[in-house]
Amino acid sequence: MTEHIGTTCVQGGYRPGDAEPRQVPIYQSTTWKYDTSEHMGRLFDLDEAGYFYTRLQNPTNDYVAAKIAELEGGTAGMLTSSGQAANFFAVFNIAGAGDHVVASSAIYGGSYNLLAHTMRRMGLECTFVSPDCTDEELEAAFRPNTKCVFGETIANPALDVLDIERFAAAAHAHGVPLIVDNTFPTPVMCRPIEWGADIVTHSTTKYMDGHGTAVGGAIVDSGNFDWDAHADKFPGLTTPDETYHGVVYTEKFGQAGAYITKATSQLMRDLGSIQSPQHAFYLNLGLESLHVRMPQHVKNGQAMAEFLAEHPKVRFVKYPGLPGDPWHELAQKYMPNGTCGVVSFGFNGGRAAAEQFMKSLKLAQIATHVADARTCVLHPANATHRQMNDAELEAAGIAPDMVRLSCGIEATEDLIADVEQALATV
Ligand SMILES: *Cc1c(COP(=O)(O)O)cnc(C)c1O
């Protein structure tokens, strides 16, 4: 039986046996007890699966990670303390000092800083390519030491759409995996693995949690990338790990399990960026309604984009669901049922109009957050990008008058009425 995605949202991951708790239990315990040291020793040798310390693994997290892996169509998953940790682990698990990454330039600012600055200080270089670069430009970005390609299905906040098939083909031609951050569409609107992505990441803080309660991240492995076929590029997966008595991850855990097992047993052990089990529980509550909430986010985003596109005071609208948007065709291919609830737009009256608009909103609230059940709005030039002057903003592709509106799941008419009355004051 192939289960529909809505069923997996509600029931995936945790399937209780006879007389077991119906809801995912919260294992609020840092540690586990064993009857013998021999038994614990087998866990430390990775000879036996099991729990011993929550810095590495916790059953609550694993239930929820399994649900997200099912939703994305992957073979294994893990939760991290944040989306930032997920993207860091996803790359660092297969690339380190002396290596190189190719990334789309249309990515979340935090991911850009991570790849361009923090990971560079760790000896890892990144070449950024525009998501609409030519095939020649994409090809030219690769180096012999390239270890992965990174992009976002729908970029936050640029709202560019990644041509997943094209970027996957380029990555695979160079013997490396494609990592896709699928935070904005969620697996309800797009499943990147079906289009060739090898690893999918999430900031679960956004639509997955959906209620602004818990910062978190997730990584899912498709199990499709053949690490052994490119063993020279990925020695961390294909040669002995001396910290676990010479375990070779691909040998012991196979193509389906090697990547996530390594990330858990090495990176979580050493860097300790695990999600708290309490947060995993909140995340699971969010996931249970993800398939019900996403269509309403999309409906509101689409209606808002169409309303704004017709409004005389609006200078431009960016929304991949809008016919005429440069990314509309790709959005229709990868997300035929809709994209997300986030719309960006600017004002004929420029920056001052944007500031006036922000002041006049009543329902939509000013927050750094996006992808929440409650509509929220941000004026980047006055918040996340405040340190830049107008010329620097233009160079970064952020218009000084641009506002990012994240449509929640309220009634469509009320949201449009709020935006309409705020525009009237501009
Ligand atoms: C927010 C976000 C992140 C970072 O996630 P946190 O949970 O805030 O650490 C990464 N990628 C995208 C696309 C995001 O929107």
C-alpha cells in the first residue's frame, strides 16, 4: 500500500505496539542504564543499535526523524538543534578542510554566512552560482576537490526556485551528491529526492513546527548516492573510522544508512547539536497537521500575490506561484500544487512607503520569523539587513523598499483586508 502524505504526517515514524502510548513518548532522560558493561561496549563499537546518551541519540528524536524521512521518501533521518546545524552537518559530514562546495547564491542568509565565512575559516571553500546560471557557468564552478552541491528548493527570502534536476545532473556528473534545503515547500508541496536530490535538509523551525514554538532542524538521506562508487572523494564514509575500532560506514550500514550513521556517531558525538526531545515532541505535533496547513498557506500566499500584483501602489511582487514571475515555470514543474506562503513586494513610494505600510498593519505582525501559522512581516532594510546602505542593499539583491510577507493560515479575506487598509495609508 502506498500511503498518502497526509497519513504519514499524522501516523508516520512512531507506530506503537500493543498497550504502548498512543502519542510519541518524550524520553526526558540524558542517559540509559545497562545490566552489563559488555552490552554497553557493543553499542560503543556500533555493533548493536541502542541509546546511551542523549547528546548522540534519543528515541523521541528518532521517531520524529523517521517521520520526516518517510515524508521526504528517504532511507534515514536525524534531527538537529536548528536548521543551521542541519545544513552545517549535511555538508561537513562529507567535506572538510581542503575541500570545495558549489552552492546556489539564492540561499538563506544564515546558510550563506555559514558557507562563505564560517566554513571557509575551517578550510572549506565555496563557489556560489546563480540559480539561473548557464550550464557552462555551472560546469565551471566545479573543481577536482568539490564534494557536494547545495541549494534551496525555494530560496528564503529571494523566492528563486532551484532547478533540482539540472543541479542534480551536474552534481552526479562530477561524482558528488546534491543537498537541497527544502524548508519553504516542505515535502507536502515538493519532494526533492524524487527529482534527483540525494540529501534533504530542513529548518523545522518554520512550516514543520509551524507554530513558532521550537527551533530545530532535520537531515534526510535518500540512500541513493553510491559513496563506494566515488570512494576516493568520500574517505570518511568508505575507509575505517579509528574512533570506532575501524568501522567502515558504507560496509557496515550500507548505502541506505552510512551517511546518517556517520553524522550521528561522529558529528553529534563531537559537536553535540542535538534537538531536545521536548522540542522533537512539539515538532511532531506540528507535523501532524502539516498537510492541512500547507494548502492554506499556499492559498493565502497565492491570493495575496495576485492582489498585490494588481495594486497601483505596489512596484513589484515576487512569488513563484504568480504567472509572469521569472520562476513560475520551474515552480509549476516542481510544485504543481503550489509553492509556499511567503510573498515579497516593493512600493512605488519607495522605502518611506514600506516603513509607513509596516506601521499600519493590524493583523500581520512584525517578526523576524517566517512560515508561521500567524501572518508575519519583515522589512529587511530595517531589520536583518539594517547595516547596509541603499547601494549595498541593491548589490545584495534586496530592494530598500522590499517587504517579506509570510502569509499564515488565517482567513484569506481578513489578511487581504489588512494589507489593503495598510496600503491605503501609504
Ligand atoms: C530559517 C532557515 C534556516 C536556518 O534555520 P534555523 O532553524 O533558524 O537555524 C535554514 N534554511 C532556511 C531555508 C531557512 O528558512
